[in-house]
Amino acid sequence: MYFHGTTKVNDKGHLEIGGLDTIELAEKFGTPLYVYDVALIRERARSFKNTFEKLGITAQVAYASKAFSSIAMFQLAKEEGLSLDVVSGGELYTALAAQFPVEKIHFHGNNKSREELEMAMEHQIGCIVVDNFYELELLSTICAEKGMQANILIRVTPGIEAHTHDYILTGQEDSKFGFDLQNGQAETALRTALDSHSLHLLGIHCHIGSQIFDTTGFVLAARKIFEKLNEWKNNFSYEPQVLNLGGGFGIRYTSEDDPIPAFQYVEEIIEEVKTQAGRFLMKMPEIWIEPGRSLVGDAGTTLYKVGSRKEVPNVRQYLAVDGGMSDNIRPALYQAKYEAVLASRPLAKAEETVSIAGKCCESGDMLIWDLPLPKAETSDLLAVFCTGAYGYSMANNYNRIPRPPVVFVENGEARVVVKRETFADLIRFDLPLTEKVKN
Ligand SMILES: Cc1ncc(COP(=O)(O)O)c(C=O)c1O
């Protein structure tokens, strides 16, 4: 079994994270429980940042906060000198509540509302990544009304397909995101931005997909973009200050995954950008990246309590836990795979193959299929690894199941950073039939 970060087996033979026994964590905070290994998040952040610094490249490493957003997480990102990518008014609000430096916030999204764009402008955030013509016009109008100028990146789709699951592909031509680089849309957007007094075009953005295990896609995307940039240099005397190559760096969910280390992604991206800038005699742009999953994914572990067991003779053993698609919808949404151990005996030999079912009223609510495990009893604690990205942030209240708490562990200390929802929380917006809604 592969243990990430500070995860290990302690003297009692129990699973430990951040210097704390997971059995004790579950006793103290209940289950399901999201546990984040803060030291590992710091290590990942530093690995990305230090590589740029070591190679003398002006850069921003923006945490793609959709992976897991909370006030404490944003404060941690701030402590580590990261920038922040937000995609909604809610994420921006959280960033402001965390007092994240506004100039390091980048606002994404394919359908930002007027209210969201106004909020971004009023708080003078670092840049807006413009996704489509509607937004380009709306943002210009808002800026003109407010007498302001917005720093923008133009998001392009370079037509590169990253090798990953279809649902999380965003760089190919048939995508809801961005301006197509090949069919002239990106050029029209560029000219519109250059002609507008309300917009200051910092540069170009692309994001080719997620859970990418090598640098081929990034290299190809950089090449395609530079070929277009060369045309734009010749035709419009435009050279970008910033090239943002997005996120998508893969992590090891299971033994089938074999990503390269963070520094290697960065080194090879820098090398390609240098080569391309040299090839077209262009000045070296700042390189921005937006890792989400690779900063927090393997730092997260979910602890569940085992409940019921159902045997389908000669077919399958179902083992049900006290959470499921309400706290981690990824397996149901796109067949995401995870590994797990029993926290009380993580190294014990597997004695059976079980499938881990959630408790939601949905046959598709399965967390792990065909997991080799020692014989588990009711009340045993199951630790599912690598749940730190798109787990809690996609959690929901299906079946009115309260969302679990999130605990940060580091150097033997645990801090609750998101409280467990209560039943009372679940009904706080409900109004009885008999009461008239007051405006
Ligand atoms: C524009 C953009 N940047 C960054 C990311 C982060 O991707 P990942 O978490 O795979 O690094 C995403 C993910 O959807 C994205 O859409």
C-alpha cells in the first residue's frame, strides 16, 4: 500500500496522518470525516513554486480553489504565497472572507454574471479570465460604467486533447470553455480586447484537461499558442506579458496512476515556453499555472465507519459505510477510483474482496468496487485515500445527509476548519406551508 505525505502506520499499528492516530481522530470528530495532511499541501505548493524560482522564471502558481475551497484552505494558500483561481461569486466571497490578497485572485468561468463581474471589479481583483464574447462585451460595459480598467486573460482552446476521462476534458475544440484558437474566434477576441479602453490584455490562458500524467499535452498546447502568437505579433504587434497554461497535473489515486513529480511538469513547461519564445524571437512571458488536484488531492483522506454487509452469493460482498456520494460524488459521476485500508490494521493481509457502498438511496452510490481488504467488522474504520480534491467541494445533501467536517492535521495537532452540518442546518432555508414568505 502506498502512503502519501505524513500518512504512516504508528506504534499501535494504526493509520496515522499528521502525527495523529486516525482512530482517535474519528472518535473525537465522528465519521465521515475529511482529514487533510497540511504538511503535504505545503510540500506540493513549494515544489511548484520553488521550481519556477530556482529557474529564475517570473510566475504565479494559482491554487484552483474549486478543488477544495474554505476559508482555512485559502489562508493556507496565502501562507504559501500562492495565487488563487476562483470560478464563482461564492468562491470569490470566500477568498475575500479569508482576506486573500485581491491582486492575486484570478476569476474564471464560462458564464460569469453581471453581479459576479461587478463584484470582481469592485474588489479590484488581479485578473479576469475572459471566456466568451458575451463576457467580453459585458465586462467592457461594466468597466466603462465604473470608469475602471480590467486586467484580463483570454482563454483559448488550442485543440489539444489530454488523455483523461471525457467529462473532464476542456482543451479540445468542442468545449464549452474558451475561444477557439483555430477558427479565428481567439483572434477576434484579441482584437476586441486590444481595441477596448476598458480592458488591459495581460495575456493568454488555456487549460487542456485534468489528471494528466505527462507533459506532452502542455508542450503541444504551448507550441500551438506560440504559432498563433507569432501571427499576432506580426499582424498586431502584440506580445503577451502572461501565458497561463492552466492546471491538470495528475496525482496517484491508485497503483494504476503514475504521474511525474510536480517539479518535472514545471521544468518541462518552462523549457518549452523558452524554446518557443526563442523560436519566434518573442520576449519570455510570465508563466502562470493553476494546479488544483495536485495541491490538495492526495493530502485528503476520508474516514468512514463500516456499517452493514450484504453478500450476493458467488457474486459480491457489499460493505456499506456511513457516507457515500453525498460526501464524494466522483465515483458515481465519472467512475473515479480510490484505494482504502482499515485504519486499525492498514497493513493486514487482504482476506476478501469487497465493494464499498455508500448509504444514499441510489444504486450508483458506490465508492470503491472490488477492494481487497482484511475481514472488516461493523464499526471498523475505513480510510479512503486521495479524496482531497473535488470531494468536499462537490459534497451535497442528497437524502438530507449532513456534510462531514473537515479537519486539518499538522505536527500532531488537529484543527476543525469546516464544521459538521447538523440536521438543523439542513432545514434552515425550509419554510412551512402555513407561513407566508416575507420579502
Ligand atoms: C481553468 C482550470 N484551471 C485549473 C483547473 C484545475 O485542474 P486540476 O485540479 O486538475 O489541477 C481546472 C479544473 O477543472 C480548470 O478548469
